[in-house]
Amino acid sequence: MVVKWIASVSLAAIAAQGVAVIAQEAPVETVAAVPEFRADEGAEQRAEFRTLDEDVQDLKKQVLDLNRDLFLLEEELLFPSNTQTAVFVSMDVGEFFGLDSVELKIDDKDVANYLYTEREADALLKGGVQRLFIGNLKAGEHELVAVFTGQGPHTRDYRRAASLVFEKGIGPKYIELTISDREVTQQPEFLVKEWE
Amino acid sequence: MAARLPIVAAVAFALPAVDAVAARGDDDGIVVQDLAYGEVLFEFFQEDYFAALTRLLAAQQRGELEHHGAEAELMLGGLYLSYGEHRLAGEIFERVLAQSVDPALNDRAWYFLAKIWHQRGYLPEAEAALGRIIGELPEELEPERQMLHAQVLMEQGRFADALTALEAWRRPSDAWVGYAKYNIGVSLVRLGQVEAGARVLDEVGQLDPENPDLGALRDKANVALGYAWLQASRPVEAKPSLQRVRLNGPFSNKALLGVGWSDAEGADYRAALAPWLALRERNLLDSAVQESLLAVPYAYAQLGADKQAADHYVDAIEAFSSEIVRLTSSIESIEQGELITELLGEREDAGTEASGWYWRLERIPDSVESRYLYELLATNRFQEGLKNYRDLKQVNRNLSRWAESLGAFDDILDTRQRAYEQRLPTIDASLSSVDLDAMAARRVELESRLQAIERSEDVVALGTAKEQELWGMLEAMEPHLAGASAEQQEKHRFLRGLLLWDLRRDYKARLWAEHKALGDLDRQLREAQRRHHQVSSSRDDWPEKFTALTARIEGLRPRVLGLQESAQLALNRQQEFLQDIAVEELKAQRDRLNTYMVQARFALASIYDRAGARVDPQPQASLSGSGE
């Protein structure tokens, strides 16, 4: 009978979707973002998805390892350890300073001029360390000058410089520029630290 | 978004040492002790998991994570998870968490892994991961965990287990009660316990009508309940719940269809027509609306209104035919590969967007194909497949860039080799012009002279040139003093005594200064030796280094090319998979319409047969004008 037949088609569809839609409407955002496998999907299709997914994972792992090896090779080629010099930027708290940009000079030459996106500044605030510059310097004495611009206390435009005279030896040289808060003066503080 | 960062943040940062990062407002926030770890964090906080992983793997290889070894390993697990490498993540969690003394960390890590495994359809793995959770998760995650557990069981067809799990969940918070009960109700119906299931679904279907957030859940429960009764051939019970469904909600079409069937089952075709006629005005893409095209003439025919029935059957056949043509054309365009490009649009080439687990298609483009595939596109298997496709696209772009860079690496290496060759003669000349051995011998000689002076307290030896000249003159006069006057002798004695006094007075300071000068000389000599050695070993090492670097580039080239080929193949397979499931879905829709069409034609033919068989045709009954 047609009625029965059609009704059973509808029922099958409803029954199949019943479970499927549960989590899509759950009141928590994390779950709402996740669609569910429908209970009616075939085991064959699931197996095919799984085979493909496993192959993709293998491939991505190989690509990651390749990227690691290429990253290391690239650095060794471009910045041999005896001349390698890198300058890093980090932030400690950052209550009194919102970072907009950093200009970096080494031996009076501009080597980096970096404008920060909100995402990058945020990543620094959370504890990330940015490699602002990597280059080659001969052994001997050098001077670094970094100029920071941003929003100082009371959202006023703020521009401050920090400098360092450093000795480049035969190994790689790492210098960290840290923006930190000085509670006593309610002012930002710009520190330069040499890493061995 | 609240759910954006949880995996790595919750997993990696649950470690006590890194925990503070999440709450950076604290005065004693994390101290990055290895710059490389800070770099990884910088990429991670920007949600660039690929870059973070590459940096982390390189740092591990170079041993740059001396102070953050444990966090880094867990971070690696979290990053793998975020990048869709869930098997590797599982292996790391297995290894690292076994040694962890923090059960909360263990539980969270396994929960997130279970969540991904469920999403990707690895149901037994998801169940096993959930089984490794020892205690209770934090308040915001615990209900999700319970629901996930039930879902994983239900999707494996284990409704009885799902029911047991949900019933054992003693303290579901208010917001989750409805969802848990809905799942229980569906499980019971599926187990054939319609009465029990219906009671639970009925409760959900009548949940707080004042709360609009629960509207969709109520509707869904009412539809499920109504159809459960219809399936059990109890149309009278079906109707009230179906009538509770909101008329403008997403479940209204199915509810209208069901209300019609409950009336039709009770042979009240006139009543059935009302919801069905309302339904046939709605969007034909909906399967309930399609069915109404068949249901309306069926009701007319049952009421004896054959002409109206025939007209509606003809309309239905026409509508089904056009829809079948459109579906066929959509199937063709999908088979030509247009769907994926359309879905990803310009974003297909957007390299800056985050990859991996968090990404999903947020806006489905309004095309003919996507309208038919709306439900399919929202399913996990399609979304996860699309994610893999997109990751493979990124992998392809990454590999193309490296393929180009390898050429540049060759050039850099050649340039360095040429510079070396050009500088070699100068280097050799300057190396050979410096006789470090002779310098060292001279230094030894100086030291022994100083020792001799010290031993004999030779104060004159440390005098100034003038003093030494004067001393020499006085010494030269000595043999001739016998013939000199007493006054001259006295003068000589006085001057000698005066000079000796000065020399003795300054001797200690001069001796100290000489020792210091010798020390300085030592240092300078050592520095000269060190630099000489450095230049000399750089000169000697370079050919070997050059060979090694050349070999590394040559070794990497086939890896890049091989992976490019594999990535392209995987991309094609992934595309085919997505196209296949889309085409399968459209074909199922087309098959359903074909079946409807056959039904409509068959019914139409029956009406014509009936009409033709009438010897003395009577005026046709008409619902609208018959006054029945």
C-alpha cells in the first residue's frame, strides 16, 4: 500500500537523522561546531575514508619531516654557525606597552623593520618569542640599536630605543629584546639580553 | 572563539610548568628558557600548527630544548592532534601520559583525542580513548564527554550500551538533560521499546516551552516521537506530538507530512489534505515536500476526486521530471570536479589560514549542487574529507616552494664554493706568513730572561733605556777611577748610589709590569693561535662540508619530488572520494524521485483505467465543489 510505503521511507529518514542531529544542537559551542557521522553511512564508505585518512596522515608526517630537514639545511646554508647572528623579540606582561613595530639596526644598517599584526602581538603576549632577524656577522665588536613604537601608558604614542654593543665570537650569537613592565614607574622597560 | 585553542592549550598547558602561560596575567608567567621553545610558542599561538611543528621538530633534532623537554614532547602530541595527525598524537600521549603524575592532564588529553577519533569515524579507537579517562573532566567538558560516549556507542549500533551509559550519568546539568533524554528515547525506539522510548521523547518534546534555545530539540523529539508511533501503526498517538512542532522551524515539513499521514491512516483524507496542501507550497528540495506531491493526489483519489488527483499527479510527474533533470546535471558537474573548487572558492589558495583540526567550511556557497547536498556537506565524513583535501592542497604548495628552493640552495652552495676558491690563495699566503712556532719560541725566551732577572734581582735589566745608558757609563768609568781625584771618585760613588736607589725603588713595580705584559702576550698569542687554527680548519674543512651539503641537497631532491607525486595522487583520491559521496547522495535523491515518479505514473494510469472502465460515467466528485 502506498501510504505504508511512503511512511516507511519517511520513517527511515527520520530515524537515520535522529541521532545525527543531536550534537549539532547541543547548547555548547564546541559541540555545535562539530557535525556528526550519520548513522546510515555505509561501513564501506567509512572504511574508504579511513584508508584515505591514514594515507594522508602518513604523507603529512613525511612532509613534516622533510620540512624539518629542509629548514635545518636552509639555515646551515644561509647562516653558517660561525657567522650566524639572530635577534629575538619577547614580551613580559605588556600592560604598559602595546607593540606596533620594531626597527632594528646593526652597525648603523637597517636590518629589520617589522610591523606587528594583532595576532602576532597577542602571540608575544602569551609567551611566544619571535625571531626578528637572522643574518651573518663577522667576528668582532658590533652595535645593535632597536627602536620600539607602540602605545605607552594611557594609550599615548610611545617610541623608545634600546642598544647594545656586543662581541661576536666564533659560534652563533643570539640576542633577545624583551619588552617588560616596570611596576614601580608604571612604564615599559626595554631590555637586551645576550644568549650564549 | 571559546573552542578555538583547546587542544594544545588544554593538553600542553595543563602541564604545571606551562600552565601559567594560559593565565599570562600572573606576575610570574612562564619563563622561556630555550629560545627555540619560545619560537614554537609564537607560531602555535598564531594557530600556525604546521610552522610550529616544523620548528619544534627542528629544535628537537638540534637539541635546542634542554629546559623544556617534557613540555615540548606533550606539545608535539597536541600539535600533531591539531594538524590532524591523530595516530601520532595517540602514540605520544600513550608514551608521555603514562609517566605523567597529573590525572587531569591524562584525562583531558584522551578526551580530545577521543573527540577527534569520533569526528573522523575511528569509533573503536574513540571508545578506547574515552575508556582511558580516569576521573571527571572539568565542568565545561564533562557533559560533552558523556554525550560523546553515548554517541560513539550508538554510532556503532550498540543502543543498549548507549542507554546504560546515559542512564548511569547521574548528574547531567540542566542544559544537557534534554539532549541526554533525547538520545535515550531514540535508543529505546531503536531497540524496539517504543512505549518506553515514547515516554522519554514525550518528556523532551514538552520541555520548557518558554525557553527558545530548546525549541529545535523539542521539535526534533516531537518529530521522532510522532514517526515512532506512525511506524508502530498508532496514528492517533502520533498526531499530538507532531502538532507540537513549530510551523516555521526546520522540522516543520516532516511534522506536516506526518500529521497528514496520521490522518490518512485513520482514513480521514480530508483532514490529511490540509497539512499536505500547505506542504506542497514549500521548497521542493525537501524530501517531505517531494512526498507531499504524491500524498496530495493520493488523498484526492481516496476521496473519489479523480480529476483533481489526476491533475496533481500530472503536476507531480512534471515537478519530479524537472528535478531529476537538474539532479542529473548536478551529478555531471560534480563528476567534472566543480564541486570542491566551488566549495573552497578562493580560499583553496589561501595559505595563511590555519590548517588541521579546527578548520571547517563555515559558509556553504549557494549553488545548485550545494543546495541538494546541504545535509551531506554538514556531515563529518564530508567535512573531515574536505579538511584532508585542503591540507593536501597546502602540502602541495609547500612542496612546490621547496622544489624551487632546492635550485636556490644549489646556487648558494656554488657561490660559497667559488668564494672559497677565490679566497684560497690569499688565505694560504696569510697562513704561511705567520710563524706561530717562532712566536711561541720567542715568548719562551722572554719568560726565561724574566725569570733570570728575578732570580738575580737584576734591577738594572728592568731600568729604562736612559737609566741603562747612565749605568753603562758609570760602569765604563769604573776601571779608570783609580787615577781619578778623590772628588771625582766621590761623585761617581754618589751618582752610582743614586741610580741604584732609583732602580731598586722601581724594581718591584717594573717586575710586576713585565709579568703582566707577559700574560697579555700569552693571551694574544693564544688568540692568534686560535684564529690561525680556525682559519686553517675552515680552509681544510670546507671541501668536506661542501661535499656533505651537496649530498644533503641531492638526498632531499628526490624526497621532495617523490612526495610531490604522492601528494598529487592523494589529492586526486581525496577529491574522488568527496565527489563519489556527493554523487552517491544525489543519485539516491534521484532514485527516490524516480520511484516517486513511477508511483505517480502508476496511480495516474489506475485513475485513467478506472475512468475508461466506467460504462456510464458519473460526474466526478469534487472536494471543493461537491458539498460532501
